[in-house]
Amino acid sequence: MNLTASRQLLIFRIINIAALIGLLGVLTGSLDLQILVGEQPCPLCLLQRSGMIGLAVGPIMNLLWGMRPAHYAVSILAALTGGAASTRQILLHIATPGDPGYGPAVAGFHLYTWAFITFAVGAAGCAVLLLFSSQFTLGDTGVLRRKGPMRIATLSVVVWTFVYLVIIAVTVLPECGLGMCPDDPASNGSIKTPVGVFGFLVFVLGSLALGYLLDRLLPSDEDELTLAPIP
């Protein structure tokens, strides 16, 4: 079945947005344990979170500025870096007999194991997408200059990612200060789950609202064509 160029671009953009949402879901789980449960991240955990933010950079660049092999390469490099940190943490706990692992388990796996799975799937997914070279010959310039639902969705996810980055950076300061982070940070207080769930819903809806607002405010090629003088 032959697909038009616009339909192919739509498919690749949806794949990139879906990948971002899945990645943000994993980060949501880790932040949930930190904020709602009170489990503070260890230094290797912070490296893995940084790797996930880096993994998100490739799809964001693809969506904003067009599909490029280099964008996928950025995500693969981030996945390798984060995967190395998660592998290191897994091996540390495997090497010690009777070690229960760090932090609570989720669906039978600790977060660093889920992080390793995320990085492995992310790297493999980028490699598979690189096989579809047609996406790089479609003249894609991204959605940054095109108003519409796709730009709203993209900007909403970008806002979501940026806020998570800020949360990760801000929450590191009380734990680590300006020095080295403790290897085994103590758990601290948490907030009540209903409050956290409500806050998360407000956060998601706020991201969508900001995405819509940015879509209205940012210039687009259509606006320039409308404002162009008639010869």
C-alpha cells in the first residue's frame, strides 16, 4: 500500500509522540515514588533520569524541526548512557547475596530495572526507525512553523518534559546541595495520594493548555503567507 508523503509524516510523528508519552510515563512513576512515597533517588537513579530526559530530546527534535538521523542518534547515545547507569545499579545489587535492592519494586521489578528496559526499548526503537529511510526524504521541516493539533500535542509534551526536568533539578538541591549526592539517601515525608493524583491531573491539563496557548502565540508559515503583500 502506497502512502502519501503527508500520511507517512503523520505516522512517524505519531510514533514519536507516543514514544515521548511512554517515556514520560516512566518518569512519572519515578517521581511518584519520590513525591508521593518519599523515596529519594540515589546518584545512579539521577543519572538514569538524566538519560531519560536525553532520550526524549531526539523525538522532540524530530517533531519540532523534522525527522533527521542525527536526532535518533542523540536518543541512542542517551539510551546507552542511561543504560550503563542502570546496568551498574543492577549489578551492584546482584553482586551482594540477599540484597533486597534499592527502593520498592513495581510489578516485580525495581525502578532501575525498569529504567534498563526503557533504555533498551528506546535504543532498539530508534534503530528500527532508522531503517525507514523514507522519512528523511519527505522534506519534513517539523511542526514548529505549522499551526494545528499536531503542534499543540508536540508543544504540550515539550512543556511536560521541561517541567519534569525542572522538578528533577530542583528536588536534587535539598538532597545533594552543591556537593556529592548520598549513596543511600534517607526517605523523607510524602504528600497524600489524592492530593498527588489531583496535582498530576492539573499538571497534564496545564501542559495541554500551555501547548494550545503556545500554538496560538507562535508564528506559522500560514500567518506569513496571509500577511505577505500581494504583488
